[in-house]
Amino acid sequence: MKRTVRLTALVLVASMVAGCVPRRLFWSSDGQRVAIISEDGLHIGDAVGKLSGVVAEDVTLVAWIPDSHRFLAVHETTVAT
């Protein structure tokens, strides 16, 4: 019984902690590029540390295409209707 309670408590704590930390770095599949979501917008960087200017604003999620040259980004917008 104690083991079940401990395991349940551990799962609850782990899920709360995992949900509180937003993901900000998205590496391409070849590891040569990274998409970084910062306070001012989306930046693209390379393996040696070169960082672009803001590529897009209000991005919440990035997924790289398998060729590692293109990516998809989720941008949320509020509309009236």
C-alpha cells in the first residue's frame, strides 16, 4: 500500500514539474541548427553559436522538417470572430 501511494505521489509531482517548464530550444534532426523561443520572438542559431535576429513573433512551438533546413512554427493569434 505504501509503495502505491509513493509511486502515485511521484507521478503527480513529476507531471506538475514537467508541465511548468516551457520548452524553448528545438534542435534540428542533424544537430546543426536550433530554433530558440525567447521573450522577443523566434531566433535561429547554428552549432557554432551564431544567432539570427527575430524570425517571427509570438511563436509557441517549433518542429523541424527531417531535412533540417526548414521548420514549422505555431503562431497564435486572437481574432474577433
